[in-house]
Amino acid sequence: MERGSDKHGHRLDEALAKETRALVTGGHDNREEWNSPEPSGEDQPEVDSGRLVGGTPEGLTPEDVEGRSRLASLLGKEIWPAETQQIRERVVDQGGEDSVIELVGRLPEGRVYVNVAEVWKDLNGGVEQHRF
């Protein structure tokens, strides 16, 4: 006997079908107001997709955030912990701009870094101030 679903039992299949039947055939939602999805479209607020205001952590400039982010996207998260030479090679392999390649070329030899914030600090970038 074919029920149409092998993930649910017969009762749950019927309940799911009943829940959506009015919406599909009648064009209206039969759920209670609290359970209905929020409408989208003209009644939604306008969103400014420009730069976020106040999104720069204390201790960093917007340029620090941009530079550190660019470096992090080249390095990825699977590299950590990483030695200086690994960082230089990864930036070149990922097609980093000449300015970024030159920047990581200034890192001290033989150092092991656990995250991009440590690398950025050694490159004389800003250091995020944490509040405790």
C-alpha cells in the first residue's frame, strides 16, 4: 500500500495536507494569527544596505577591520595554528593582491599564530579591545 511518504505516518501526512489545503486551494491561511508567517513586501521597513554604523570594534579603525577581513578571507579558518611561512604561501596560493603579499612578507620568521588577530597585530594593525 503506497502512502505517499516514507518519512511520516499516515496521520501526520493527513495533518500536514490539511494544514496547507486552505492556503493552496482557497488562497488564504487557515492557521491562527500567531502561527501565520509574517507578510513580506510593501509593509516591510526600508533597509539601508550601506555600511553599518557603529560596527567597528573599539581599538580598530574601519581600515583595520577591512584589512583584517581581507586577510582572513585569504587565509581561511582551517589553517590555524599557522607558521609565518604557511601564511605567506597561503596568501600567494589564494591569489592575494601584491600589497597583501608584501604585507605578510613583513611577518617575523618562525612565529606560530593561532588566529588572524595575532597576525594583524604583528603587522602593526589595530588590536580589538575586549570589555570584561
